[in-house]
Amino acid sequence: MKKLQFKISINAPVTTVYDRMLGITNKSTYEQWTALFNPTSTYEGTWDKGNKILFIGVDEKGEKGGMVSRIVENIPNQFVSIQHYGLLKADKEITEGPEVEKWANGFENYTFEDNNKSTEVTVDLDTTEDFVDYMNHTYPNALDKLKEICEK
């Protein structure tokens, strides 16, 4: 696993950024910024600590797929820790085997820092070697989209 980090400063209160990044009051705000990863990106589940959550999208064959994850920590407006522990392929959860092992126990952490009317968002992400270039290209663009959504 490779560790990556992305940061962005957003001119909006931390409560707004947290809410819109996670899609707490309106899931469409989450779907808008994550559409840069997959145009059909969404989630099923809740952001409550300890809960299972599925990060999903539809592939070019029309099959639902994505990550099976759990919320390890959620301190509202401060920190969210997501542990990825499986894959979803064609509506089937896969939590063991060679495909899963390279992703197993990877984390995606969001830190929200109140910076006097603006919010600093830091994303710490574990990814596999074959996704480093994709993440380095796509994540900053997705965070730019989040910034646009939050600053409206």
C-alpha cells in the first residue's frame, strides 16, 4: 500500500464542508464531488462509527461495484476514518481472496480543520501501486469540485 495525502482550503465553515463532503443532509453533494471518480458514484449505509458502508458505482457493463468499508471513527466536523475491507462486484460482497488482499485494511481518512471562516481538508489515503497515478490525478480534481460545491 502506498500512502497519499491531499489538502485543500475551502472558503466555507467546517460544518458546511463536513456536511457536503459526506452528503449528510443531501446525498447529492457527496455524489457531485465523487462523480469525478465514477459518474454514478454513491454510497449505501451511514457515516455512524462502527457501521458498514458501501461506496458504489455502476461500471461500463451496468454492474454495481465498489468498496465494502466500515466507519472506524466519525467525530463530526473534525475527523472521519474509513477502513476498506472488501470489494463489491455485481452486487456480491467479496471480503477475502487475492483481489481483496491488496486493498484489505486500507484507510481513507478525512481531517477537517476550522481555520477562521475557512476549512482545511486533509485526505490521507492508502492505495495500491496501480492506482497511485489515478488517485494523484483524480483526487485533487474531486477536491476542487468539493470546494466549488461548498463555496456556492
